[in-house]
Amino acid sequence: ISQERIKELKVDFTRFRMAYKFALDEMTTKLNILNEEFSYIHDYNPIEHISTRMKSPDSLIKKVLKKNIPLSFDHIKDNIRDIAGIRITCSFRSDIYQISEMIQSQRDIEVIDIKDYITNPKPNGYRSLHLILKIPVFMSDREESVFVEVQIRTIAMDFWASLEHKIYYKYNQEVPEELLIELKEAAKTASDLDKKMEDLHKKVAVIKQEKDDLIGDEMVN
Ligand code: 0O2
């Protein structure tokens, strides 16, 4: 392979990754706007935390080889949907679906796939709502349509997923059976906690509404 070709590949790779970085920047801005507006209307922030990540070149190559995808930027672009990843941690379960609806209703966002691992948790107990989206990125000489994977979960779901991920890697992906059972139980405990917090949240909303109504009545009288 010539020096010239290596130079070309470097330029192509940088431009390839840039489109995903810009897509993440765009999505982050969109989410910050939604969060700010939502908190103005409803008096609380549905989004606790947003994190973004670009798939590492190692992990990308591993996936490309595993899926038997030809080693070209075009094929990778068309077939790997999680090069750009964004994770949204919400306060309550109901926030997840509200945020998801708000994202889906944006005109420039194309919803490619939705995986609801909250309604249908994975056998190991994993819960999260995954959206596979395509968003346009406007570059100096072209428009690119870029895949972004959005994972939306509660703090409890995120806590469980982070620990499970660590354990999975600690045991080199061969976790002892009894630990798998305990992890599944822990996922159920996290889910029960989410339900409890959602109930509390609803009760607080009712009390707040009653108080507001009372203040409104007093002002009229
Ligand atoms: P990383 O390091 O987070 O990128 P596909 O991407 O469609 O080919 P799949 O398996 O259909 O593959 O996607 P799926 O099930 O929607 O999961 C994709 C991502 O969700 C994973 O990315 C994880 O981030 C997360 N995830 C899915 N299942 C689990 C789980 O059991 N435990 C934890 N902790 N996370 C999970 P990557 O590429 O595996 O890893």
C-alpha cells in the first residue's frame, strides 16, 4: 500500500468519524433544548444525565468482522448502527417514554428501529429503551444521513447495567450461574424501585396540584 493511499485513507477515516461526532453534537443540543423546555413547563428535569460515546476503532472492527461486513466506509456506514451512541438517564420510567416521543416527533429525525427492553427485558434482566435513528448532518460539501443509537433508561436501570457490564468483563464474559441468578434478581429489585418512585412522583404531583388550586382559589376570593 502506497504512502499516498495511506494518506487518503486517513483523510477518509477522519471525515467518516466526524459525521458521527457532529450527529452526537446535534442530538445533545436537541436533548438539552427538550430538557430545558420540559423543566420550564413541568417544574422538573426529566433528564438526569446525558452521555455520548463514539465506538472505538477496535470495537468497530470487531463488530465488522463478526458481522462479515466488507471493509469499506460505505458498507460500515450502512450496516453498523451504533457508531454514535447516546445514553439518556431519566428520573422516572414515564420520562423515558415522554423523551422518546419528543425525539420521534422531530421532523428531521428518522426512526429506524425501536427496541423496548423495558416492556420486554432481556433474559438477563437488562432494561432500557433503544431507538435507532438517522439524522442529517450538513457538511461543507454534502449532507450525510447518520445512524445514532439512543439508549434511554432510569437511574436504577443505568446502575444495574453499569454493574452488570463490569461483572461481565471481570469474568471474561463467562459469569458463574449463581451470579447470573443474583443479577437477574437485582434487576427485578431495580425495577420494583422504579415503580415505587413513579408512584411517589405521581402522589407528589397530585399534592402540588391541590396546593396550586388552593392558592388559585384564595387569589380569586
Ligand atoms: P457498548 O460498549 O455499550 O457499545 P446490534 O448493535 O443491533 O448489532 P444488538 O445486540 O441487537 O446488536 O443490540 P442491542 O441488544 O440493542 O444492544 C446494544 C447495546 O445495548 C450494547 O452495546 C450495550 O450498550 C447495551 N446492552 C444490550 N444488552 C445489554 C446487557 O445485557 N447488559 C448491558 N450492560 N448492556 C447491554 P454494545 O455494543 O454491546 O456495547
